[in-house]
Amino acid sequence: MLRLAVRFGRSGASRDLFGTVHEYMEGPSLHLAAEQLQPFAGRRIQSVSGNSKIGIERLSGLKVNEIFAWGKHLVFQFDTFALRIHFMLWGTFAATVRKKSVTGDYRRTGPPRLVLNFPNGEITVWAASVKFVEDPHAKAAYDFAADVMADEWDGRAALAKVKTFPRAEIADVLLDQAIFAGVGNIIKNEVLFRTRVSPFAKVRDISDRKLRAIVADARTFSFRFLELRRIFSLRKNLEIYRRSVCPRCGGKVERRVHGQRARRSFFCVRCQGVRLSVSSRTPTRRSQSGTNIRTAPPRGARARTRRSPPHARA
């Protein structure tokens, strides 16, 4: 039976049989996955295998009532509980329906975490977190107003939440799944480049107009991401992520690991208004008064953040 897989290295990228680079599964990819797996909704699982240690044998013979995505979670709902899959940084999956791949044709690597066999096909999951949620209505526990892909998305609420973190770097806030469920590092980088905002900027130093633009584009670009994923054209259409030359000014694209989440940002110094100290190469940002503000946190410091509900954490 034909399977799909994507191999991830330490950089979070992988190459398929045709040399195309594939990235982390962010919200749009999960949204697409939920669509691709709908042929299994209403079907019974014939057999289960995989190296997960959570007792996956309980799934055998059960009917999948619903398959849905929230943020970076893919959820299979059964009568009395749900199965939640979080693809983390390097996870991926494969699916075949009637012996035909519905998710592509990529190499797999390592033993699968979970394999679900149905009368009409198979789902295989690699390198993901698999967890049971003991809730017959797991969907009700999710806040879809925070999901950038959901019809219920509430941009005004997201903006209000962003402003409660005035001292946080905007790059960190964009990755907060309680505010922007589904936004990952690719979307973060592209949105900040498209809105011309430094990833090191503190929320308090960004104008309301720019903050509104960031919130709006988090959703706009997520749907663009989905559109490109459908036709396997995401990588070649990204403007800043993993690029070396800025498509706007032709300058060098810089990259830094920073913030509380220690994630990598790709940015154009000129287009996004980032100042780099000659001596330390530490990112700085010009404030409205014209003075330079050091935005990189001191080594070892941790900014205070609200605890997100367990289902919302990335």
C-alpha cells in the first residue's frame, strides 16, 4: 500500500523524492489534513499498530465519529473519548484511500508512531505526540475564536490579548497558541515581513495600526499558506523564510534564534527596521522618539507570560 511521509532533520525541513523542501505542519496544513482524512469519518478501525506507549490497542474496532483540526492539533472523536495528535516540530502523516494516496508521495523515516487501518484505507503518523482526551465532546473544549483558520476567528479579541503582553517580543506573541492557534514559525516570519515589523519589537513599541495589520495578516497569510499547500507550491512562494536575499530591496536576509521560545527569525534589516549593533550584532529597534532600544532579552532572562490552557499550548 502506498504511503506518504516527510522526513524532518534538526532544521525542521525535509526533502521529498523530487528534492522539494517541506516544512513544519502549521495550522493550514492541519486544516488540509482534516479535509483529506474525511473519508475515514464514520468508519471503523480494523487494526492498530505503532510504537506509541499510550495503549493504542483500545482504538481497534472503534468507529471514528468526527475528524477535525484546531490550531496544530488533529483530533479523532470517538463515542467516549478523543485521540489528539500534535505534530510538534518534526511530525508528519500519510493517508491512502482505496489504495490511492490523498496526501502526496514522500519518503518516510523511522518506525511509525501510529498506524490506523480502515476498510477503505490507512493513516500513518510519524514523530508526533499522541494523546487520549477522555471527553465525548472534545471539540467543545477548544476556543475556535482563537484559531486563525476557523470561521469563528475573532481578530478583535486576538488584538486585545496581544496588548496584554506589552513587554514581549512580537515574534513570541505570534506563536502563542492561545492567541493565534495554528500560527507557526513560517507564518510568523512571513507575516512580520509582509507587515514590515521587526521580530524583535516589543508589543508596547508597535503602533495600533501595525498591530491591527499583524493580526489581520496572520489570518490572511494562513489562507494563502493553505492555498499554496494544496498545490505543493508553498516553499517557492515564501518571501522571507529560509531565504538569503530580500525580495523587496535585494539586501541580505539575516537570521537569529531569539525570544522566550528560542525560535529562529528571518528578517530584512532595511525593510523591517531592524538595527544591528556593530560590536555585538544584537538586534535593536528604533523607537518613535528616534532612540535605539535594545530588544534582545538579557541572557538567562525569562519574560513573564500567562499560562495557556493545556489544549492551547504549542
